[in-house]
Amino acid sequence: MDITILGVESSCDDTSAAVIHNGVMLSNVIASQAVHEAYGGVVPELASRAHQQNIVPVVSEAIKRAGIAKTDLSAIAFTRGPGLMGSLLVGTSFAKGLASSLQIPMVDVNHLQAHVLAHFIKENDNDKNQPSFPFLCLLVSGGNSQIILVKSYNEMQVIGQTIDDAAGEAFDKCAKVMGLGYPGGPVVDRLAKEGDPKSFKLSRPHIAGYDYSFSGLKTSFLYLLRDAVVKDVDFVEKRKNDLCASLQYTIVEILMDKLRKAAKDLGINEVAVAGGVSANSAVRKAFEEHAEKFGWKIHLPKFSFTTDNAAMVAITGYYKYKDKDFCDFNAAPFARVTL
């Protein structure tokens, strides 16, 4: 049976649409919103307005690039949550309208689950580099830092997560204080390559189990800047490379310490990473080093699949469609949800 899924993603500030046919990606179109850069973060009202402007042309372009007609679609998968409520409403409402007009089912998608299943997107029929079950996935993004035990496409267990700030938030908030702009993660990554990661010692959490905490790290970084700038107002400009290198080094060490412990305790050596922070060069290097040292079989997503995109929504919808796991047309989005 041929299954063609249109995926719609509108959880934050990227409007995206993608088409998946029998597990193979035919198109993946993303419209980003540069308007938020001036505010140092995503402004929810501006995001939802931009989604309203972008969603029709983005979906039209995705269908065009896929070389199909709307009538070829088997179902529409949409991000139901978590995310910004106004943004989610745009995607949810559009999916309902299109599915209703085509008289095809809808599939609601958990945004976090979609990030994990991004590893199963195939770009051609010969693409065989998907993880085997069970595997561990480190999900790291602007709002989430989780260690997930993935038992199957539809069975995932969060065994560790942040109790306060996420790793991406630590990157962005510290970058903002240094005046590096938004989003801060990519800038920190770039500057860190020219700095010494051992220049500054930052606070590390002592949390039991596999849970994370980044608020203490963030606070110690802010205190470091405050005390240094009192003595030298040009401190940040003079030492920004070393500051970024130390910040990035500490965040990655915190992430990998818990992931390494989980892999050892559970006896699992198949490990993946997903989410926006998985594009970070130090995170990827750490995974490669762990693969060499501990014999991990690692899975690093393509850069195009690290940030929010509709291909990951469509592939999740594909597997849910195979299970006939559809949602009601009365389904409402929700801002917060766990796996």
C-alpha cells in the first residue's frame, strides 16, 4: 500500500511542510523568521502572524517539489505540541481545513517524538542508516534536554531530563549577556573554536540519576562576567573566544556524563542525538570520541534535520498512519507535553 504523508510544522518560529512517500522524503520546505533577531528571542505574537503568512505558500511549494497532487495525499500530519500556542493553532487549523476538504485522516504528532524519529527519514530507497531498537537518544534543543530510551517507533521512555534550564537555553541566555545576538548557540560554537575550553571553570550540577540542570552553570557564568567586567569593562570583548569555549565545553561535558552513565547502566551501545543543539560541533565531536572509546554505534542527524522541520513530522505521521493512529478533528493543540 502506498502511503503519502504531508507534514506540517509550526511549533515555534519556522513554518515548514514536507512530503514523505513510503518513508522516503520527497520534499522539505522551511520558511524561517528573521524578525525575532531584533528582540533577542522569539516573540510569540509575531511568530503566529508570520505562520499565517507563510503556511499556504510553504505547503504549496512542498507539494510542488514532491511532484504530486493534493489528491495523492493519504493523510496530513501536524505538530500538536509542545510549542507556542498561537503558532500551533495556525498549523493545527490549516491541517484540519485541508484534511477536511480532501476527506483524508489527520495524524497529530508530538514534537519531541518527531525529533527522535528524524533519524528514520530516508532520502532515497537505498538509505539504510537508521538506528536499531532499542537505542538511547539525547534530545537537546532550546527548550528540552532529555535522555530517551527508544524501544520502538511508538514506545519511548524519558529516563532523564532537565529540572530547570535546557542546554539550548544556557547557550542562548549566556550568549545574550555577552551581546552575541540570537540565536546564540551557533555564534558560541563558532567563537569557541578559537578559544581555550579550560580558561574558566564553571559550576557543574550534582543531580542524582540521569536528570540535568543548567541553571547553576548559567548563574556561575553570569557571576564570572559581572566580577570581571567590574575590573575591566572590555573583558568580554577581549576574552569572548575563551568564554565561549569554556561555556561550550562545560555544557557538552554535562550532557555526555549523564548519557554515558545511562548507556553503561542499561547496556546499550546504540546512541543517537537529536534537536537543534545536535548541530553543535562540540556535541558531534563528543559523540565521535565516545564511539571510538566506548564502542558506541552513533547516529548524528543531517544538519537540515536538527532544527524544527516538517520532514520529521511527516515521518512520525507515516508510522502512526501504518498503525491507524489517527486523531479527531476536534483535537486541540497544547503548549506543554512530554513523551
